[in-house]
Amino acid sequence: MEQPNLSYIHSMSGGDKAFEKKLIDIIKKEFPEEKQVYFDNIAAENFKEAAENVHKLKHKISILGLVKSYEIAVDYEHNLLENSIEGKADFESILQLITDFLKSL
């Protein structure tokens, strides 16, 4: 499986370390909150709301350089809108991968 990275953040920053730190700090703050709301909606079988959560999380997936994972999230979001949880395990493994990565920063 692909690994999260900071390549996109580095390319956006133009070498501005303060900007990079600010963006990483925002992700580290928002990601766990958005992830928890997603899990709450899945547990309650609120699939439309969960699809909205996946939509928001896709942006962080993209920022962290996870191209294939982004596509998995797109498919899963679509499935949730169809009241299907196909792709749930793959998506949640991506969330865990990002969680572990953010803890390492």
C-alpha cells in the first residue's frame, strides 16, 4: 500500500517551513475530529452523512500524496450514497495509515 508523504505540502510551500508547519498542524487537529464524525455516522448507519465525511476526508488523503487511496475514497463515497458499505474496510485502513503517519510527525 502507498504511504502518506509531505511532497504535496512541500511543493505548495515553496520552502516556507512556517507554512508547512501550519498546514500540518491544521491536518493533525482536523483529521481525528473528521474521522470520529465519520465513524459515528457509520455506526448509526447514516450513510449519506458518512459520504459527506468521506468527501471531506478525501482532501486530506490527497494532500498527503495518496493517489490510489483517493480513488478508493471516491468509490467508497459513491457506494455510501447508494447505501452500500462496499469499500469500507479499505477506506478505514487508509484512515489508520494516516493516523499512524500523523502521530509520527
